[in-house]
Amino acid sequence: MKNGILTSNSAGNDGPDFASITNFSPWSLSVAASTIDRKFSTKVQLGDNNVYEGISINTFDPTGMYPLIYGGVAPNITGGFTANTSRFCSRNSLNPNLVKGKIVLCEALTAGIGAFSAGYCMASLLILESCSLGFQSIFSGSHMQKRVTPKDDQWKKNVLVAYTILVCRFMHRKIMHGKLITGRYLIVAFVKLCAVWDVSDTCRSTLEEDEVYSVARLLGDLVAYRASGTGHLELFGRLAVGTVMADRGVKDTAYLFPLPASYLSAQDGNSIFSYESLTSNPTASILKSTQVNDTLAPFVASFSSRGPNRATLDILKPDLAAPGVHILAAWSPISPISEVKGDTRSSVQYNIISGTSMACPHATAAAAYIKSFHPTWSPAAIKSALMTTALPMSAEKNQDAEFAYGAGQINPLKAVDPGLIYDADKIDYVKFLCGQGYSTQALQLVTGDNSVCSSNINATAWDLNYPSFALSSITFESITGKFSRTVTNVGSAISTYKATVTGAPIGLQIQVVPDTLSFTSVGQKLSFVLEVKGSVDNSIVSASLVWDDGVHQVRSPIVVFVVVRN
């Protein structure tokens, strides 16, 4: 900030919990994630021809109907799991023999790993320890029936460990680059892997998790691999072929999964469960996703972290919202598109991603756009322009109101010409920190210089020249607060702005003094005081202050909320 650089931060992905925002310094821009008009629908068709609509980003083409099984009747008992856990399809909880080749109905949203990983042991345990059972447990064919026993000599063991690591890494690279593992390579790999089944700890500590995992994924698929006439290996998979997840969670964000998947409402999940349990041979198919228009957009996604600001209740956070749901974003071609290790789909340049880390770049680009028009503006001036020109959002769509979206949805085109700005520089933030009770040592850790607090360098949060107003109270009655602000004219040289307060609830009086600001030059600064007093009926209420000169509408949110202090 003191070097003229605006820091733009993601609000965090811990929503919709109250006070879950993770980036809340007043000199930075905290960005919430809002939806766009694109969403994805993934339908599930049952054997009785009933169709249920869920959400996901399912890129798999449907290949017909598959048996349907409820996760609660397929617990991995040998792994210590019961129906109480397998019904949620958590990792390792499903019996591979029961879910093989089936679509699994689960009672919770997961990353799909439970159904995806069912059928093979995890990580290095499979690679290094399954060999003790001998080749015959994995391959068919008399030429592969010979059991390979571990070597006893330490020097041979060390050589084999090193060779095993190289083989694993070789196979991992082939898998990650979409290469087909030939029978010759695989047989050689297995010979060396099985030869060191008793030194798993050494290999496990040396190999990276993703190297072990991707090879484990391949080996877990084997089960009944056999050499084909072309010298390649023919796959007889034992993984589940899909998963249908259903619960009461918010269905506002679609994700990619490592296998065909759809996320449905609890009601639809109950209907599918009834079909599965009452039908002798239940079947289902998960269709490919389709893009549909989201008429409710924009609203803040449920995952986006909420205010209030835990460090300073009377500084409103987040500052604003920007598109952060179902964003087409650049993607590493060596990373699985579902972000699940073992998903071998890669080599894509772009992906559909959701998160406040998608919203933040939108705001950052908008800030750079403003900077290109106003290269001398401070970080606070750019932030003010973005906030005071943001599009108002609906509290009916987000019950957390400004704690979800701050000043509203970002509007870059309008932000170039905001009319007025709430500017601030380093000394303003130093005064704020001093008013928060920072010691000299703590203050200098933040400022990186020799700043100190004094009677003149001290101010409350209400005095910080912030483009929004937040007032916390421990009671619903006798609420009072007085905010001092200064605005700088960056619009027409000769202009007069009239203050209007909109949306104030009954019982709460909000007064602006003076309520008219007349400017005679660009860059001129004028001050005003906003006073709030009265009572509220709800734990959070909001209004807006708008300065209007007939051309510009400079809007700031006003939030009054009641907190219970522990």
C-alpha cells in the first residue's frame, strides 16, 4: 500500500459460516465470489424412466444403464467400516466387490473419491505390499504364475528399492502424459516391485504421494489384466462406474469429479433410494452435463466466506463481490481436471473452476483497468472507486446481506468515473492501528518502519476514511455511532452532491451533516459526518448513503448489526 500497490485478496472459501472471512485488513481489497448466468445441470435417469436433475460438471459420455447400489449396503467390513460410514461413501469405506461396475448412491457430497477408489488398495500399500500374494493374484496366464520372493541381501535390497522408485516414477510420467503402459513395461515393473515387497517403508518415504497414487490407480484397475494380441494390456476394471450424491446442501456450485457424478437434493435422493431398495435389479445412467441459464445470478455463492470482520467489527468485510463461480480458467495440462489424484484425465489447457480465488483476479483486473485511466490514484482511491460504483445486490438472495457481498457486484466500466472517492494513505492506517491498541512493536511489524503512536496519531475505526460504514452493537436498543469521512472530487470541477439515505429500517435514524457538498475544482476535499442512532428489530440491518450530482451516484453501504460477545 505504501508503495502505491493495491493488494487484492480472496475473501476465503469457508462460507456460509458467520465471520469466516480470512482476509480483512482495511488497506486491502477483500473479494467475495458471486455467480454468473451460467450453471450446469446433470441428469440421472433410472431404469423406471424417471429422471432427476442434479448439478455437476460431468464430461463423461453415457455408455448405457448400470446397476445401482446404495452405499449403505456395501460397507468395507474388512477395512473396519460399517453402513453408518459407507452410506456417505467416504474414502475406503466401500466394498470393492459389491460396487464393482455399479453406480453408487451416497448420502453426502464428497469429492467422489470413495466410489472412485473402491477396488484398489491405497498408495504404496498396493504397489509394494500386494506383491507378497504373488503374481497369480493379479495376472492370468501360466507364464506369470511363478511367485517372486523377497531378496535377503541388503545390497540387493537397496538396488531393488532404487529400481522400484525409478519404475514407479517412469510409470507415473507415462500415466500423467496419457501414455499407454505396454505389457512389457508392466511385467518388468511388477517383477521389480514384487521383489521389494518387504521394504515398503523405504519406498514410501522416498516416493512422492502423487507418484505412488497414480501407479496405485493403474494397478488397482488390473485385477484381471491379460496380455492381448497386440502386446498391450486389456483392462477389466473393478472401480465403481459412477456416483449419485444427495443431501440438504446448497446446490449453487457444480464441481468436476473423477468419475460420472451428479449432486441432487435430499428429496430426489430419497426417491432414488426408494427405487433402489424396492427394485430387484435397479439400474441408472448419469447423463453428460448441459449448460443452462442461471436467472438468479448474480448472488454470492454459499462457499464464499462471510463477515463480519473478526479483527475489527466496525470495518465492513468483504468489500465487494466479483464473478467466482463456474469460471473458465487456465489449467495445468499435467494436473487431473477433477483435482483428484489418480484421475488420469489431463492435457487440458482450461477448466471450469469456482472459488474466491476466481473472483479475486476479476477485481484485480478491474483495479488495473482503473489504474490505466488514473495512474496517480492511490490504492485506497482505486478501492473506493470499485466499491462506490458496485451494483447493489439482493439481501433476499443472500440472507447475510453485506456480510456476503459487501458493497455489491463489481462494475468496472462505471468505476473509471466514480465522481467522488474516499482516499486514505499510510498515516490514516497507522492512526487506525493505534486506535486498535497496537503496541509500538506490533505497529512497526506491520508498517516496517519507525512509526509510533501518540495522542495525535490515534483514531477509531469510525474515523478511518473507508467507503463503507459498519456499526456493531451488543444490544438491539440505544444504538449510536458517528462516522467522520472526507471525499475527494474526481468528477466535474463545478459540481454539487446531495446526500440521500435509502433503505433505513423503522426505528433507526441516519443523518448526514452537511447533506450537500459543493465543489469548485477537481481534487478538492470536503468532509461530512454520518450519525446513526436508534434501535433495530433484526440482528443485521442495512441502508445506503448515496451522494448524487445528477451524473454520478456514489453509493456506500451502511450496516448495523448486533453481536453477542463471548
